[in-house]
Amino acid sequence: MAIGNIYLIAAIAVVGGGLFGFDISSMSAIISTNQYSCYFNQGSRLPDGTCEGPTSSTQGGITAAMPGGSFIAALISGYLSDMFGRKRAIMIGCVIWVIGSTICCAAQNIGMLVAGRFINGFCVGICSAQVPVFISELAPPTKRGRLVGLQQWAITWGIMIMFYVSYGCSFLQGPKAFRVPWGLQMIPAILLFFGMIFLPESPRWLARKDRWEECHAVLTLVHGKGDPNSPFVAREYQEIQDTWKFERENADVTYLELFKPNMINRTHIGFFTQVWSQLTGMNVMMYYITYVFLMAGLTSNTNLVASSIQYVINVVMTIPALLFVDRWGRRPTLLVGAVLMMTWLFANAGILASKGVYVPGGVQNKPEAKIQVSGSASKAVIACSYLFVASYAPTWGPVSWIYPPELYPLRVRGKAVALATSGNWIFNFALGYFVPPAFENITWKTYIIFAVFCVGMFIHVYFMFPETAGKPLEEVEAMFTDPTGPRYIGIPAWKTRVAFKDAVALEHGDFEKKISHEYSPERHEHTTEKVDA
């Protein structure tokens, strides 16, 4: 018997996002331990028994192996999802994760570790692309942002849980310190695989395969609470039918479809949503936060405990977005997040530049930490790092997963979100590889680079990213194809509005207040302007 509660469906599915979180902290909590540094040592062993560990470029390569695999898998996931369904694609990802984790756990050298992380990346690429699609195609408009945003919350939980597991294992002697946590990370993938068995398939994917009875049954189960005559189920079913009949002539979709004039604007918006989320520098802060706190004078266990606080902040501060992002809207959330993160990045750069002392060879022989601050400057760096995480968690963190699946019509959604997510992973790969040498060679200027990116994303979002909150997926299409707006763009982004209240009325059967292309706030405003002109 399939599960019909949309919250339980989302809670199970987003474990796929949690796997990415497990990967982040299984690396960030371990790279600073002596057990890891000595086992994969490429430098010298010091008189006190500590080791230099892998070189900065090698560590960048080890870290980047996972997003490298994710990039390839995200692109492939579009075909997997369209062929086998959203549900089975996620289950395939689970099997791949277990294989990759086994190889990591048994790694005898750096090459084997890179191979295992690359295979793990395949799972993360598939799940990170298709879990948001799966949830967005099942969720009602008023809950879609909250439910897809659970993906980011699952990532933050995965980061926090795995960090504390890895921290606890750091007290084990020898290779067990990293083999145990890398083995334990198989457990959530196994649970997700069996949990997915009890979830329904996406009704929109079923419609695409002409399985209309199953499509209606899923809508009845999830939206109608078992009532096949529910007005909302009838309206959703009719909209899916109308949309799919219109799109049937374009059933054979390739990635080239996404670059046609009528689609390329949406393609670039979805792609850059994921790219900008990486260029905030957040995942860099997650992977390499121990280096940052070394610069702030924190060492050994104190460093790891201080690092763990940011993971707790990440979990807690994601909650406001889950509760209110459908009311706030996507645009304001992204704009506010960009401004706040820019502020803390510039602040950290200024503190390290003005108060930092250059340490040849790096703090504790870590070349990635060549500047050290102390006293109030040290506390300020730590505070700005925490504030940065607190700014990202309720803004770009969840919205970067919520927004892309809302942008595209059904016929291209699987491949379009896969392409958008591939942008996340290729930049995650590049930044994971780039940051250790950047900290080593340009030190505090690394923060300036990410702060400037935050300025760029604010401008880009303001002029090009329209509001989708509260609009059924089929009606977002009308916003982009509005003939009164610029060709291939539709209604200008800054004129779009949140439609949450109308969506609530619609779900409660008040069809007099239904949100439609004809009566949406921005459509009315746009039409009024033309009449006045």
C-alpha cells in the first residue's frame, strides 16, 4: 500500500539529499585528523608524530572527486528519470551510494579513495536532481516550497549527524578513525531504498507514460485524501491532461530543446540558481571550515567542536525557510540572502587583511592556513563565519533546490532540472579543487572573490528571476510565455508577485479566487499598464 501523506513522502525522499550532507562532513571532520593525514601522507612525518597529509592540490582533488561524479550523474539522471520514473531513478542512486561507500571504507590509497568518492558522486548527482522533481510533481502549490526545501534541511541534518559521528570516531586509533564513518554512511541509503518502495510515483510522469488511471489514483491518494471526487483532484487531473495533450507533439525531448529561443531563458535561470548557490562559498565553508578556524587560532578538538556549531546553526536556521518560504516568495529570499552573505564575506576579508599575521608554512604546518588572527579579531572571524551560515541556511540553501523544478513544463522538467543541478556539481567540483590552493596562495583575498559573486547574484536575481511561489506548475508556463512581455521572457521578473493566498483558496475549493494566467497579480498589473499607455 502506497503512502499518501505528502509530508511523510517528502520526509522519506529527502534522505537522498541527506547523503550529500553525509559526504560533506565525512570529509570536513576527517581531513584535519592525524589518522587521515598520516595514512594518506604525501609530506613528511614531524617529530611530534603528526603528518603533513596530502598536498593542498591533492586534497582539493580528493574533495572534488565527489562533485565531479555528481556532475556527470546529474546529466544522466534526466534520461534515467524520464525512462524509469522519478522513484526508480532515486532507488538506483541508493545502490550506487552503497558501492561507493564500500570502496571509500576499504580505501588503501588516495587513488582508491578518489574512485570511491567519484562513485558516491553518481548517487548524489542522481538524487539531488530527481528528489526535487519527484516532490514538486507530487506537492500542492501552497506546500511545494516547504516540501522541496526539506531537501536542504536533510542536507544540513546529514552534515551535522555525520560530523558528530566522524568527531567521535576521531578518538579511535589508526585507520578505523575514518573507515568507520565512511562505512556507516551506507545506512541511510539502504533505508532510503526500502522506504521508496512504499511511495507513489509522480502523477505527472505517469501521465507522460499514458498511465492515466494510475495518475488519477496517485492524485486521489495524495491530494484527495482518498476521495476521487475531490474538486482539487479533478482540477489538477484536468490541468495535467490539458498540458500533456499540448506537449505531446514534443514528446521526444533532448537537451537541445532547452537551448531553443523559447526555453533558453528558463534554462539559464535554473542553471544559475544552482551555480550561484555554489558561488556563495557555502559548501567551501563546510568542507574547509577547519582551515578557517585554524586561522582564528582554534586547534585540535577545539577546532572540531567550534566547526560543529556552524552545522547546528545550519540545521536550525533552515527551519524558518521551510515554514515561510511559500509566503515570502523565492525572489525576496534570494535577494536578502545575497546581501547578508556579501556583508559577512567582506567583513572576514577585511579582518584577516588588517589584523592577520603571516605564518610561513601555515598554522600547524597546514599551508592552507597561512594567516593567523588572535584576540577580538579571532572572535570576529568566528562570528562572521557563523553569521554567514545563518544567512545562507534560510535563503539560498533551500531555495536553490525549490526554484528550478518550478520553472519548466512537464516535457522537459526531468532533463532541465538535471542540467540545472549539473551546474551545482561542476562548480562544486571546481571550487572544491580551487579553494585549498587559493587559501594557500591568496589567503584573505579568497573571501573577496566570493563576496563579489554575491553582488553579481543580487543583480542577476533582481532583473531575471521571476516569482513562482503559489503558482501551480502548469501555470508558471503562462508567466514565461505572456505575449504582453518581452519575447521569450514573458512578464519582467521584478513585476511578478507571490500568489500564496490565491493558491490556498484554490486548494480549499474556492474556484472564484483561482490563480490563473488571466487573473494573476502580475498579469493584471501588466495589462493595466498597457491600457493606461
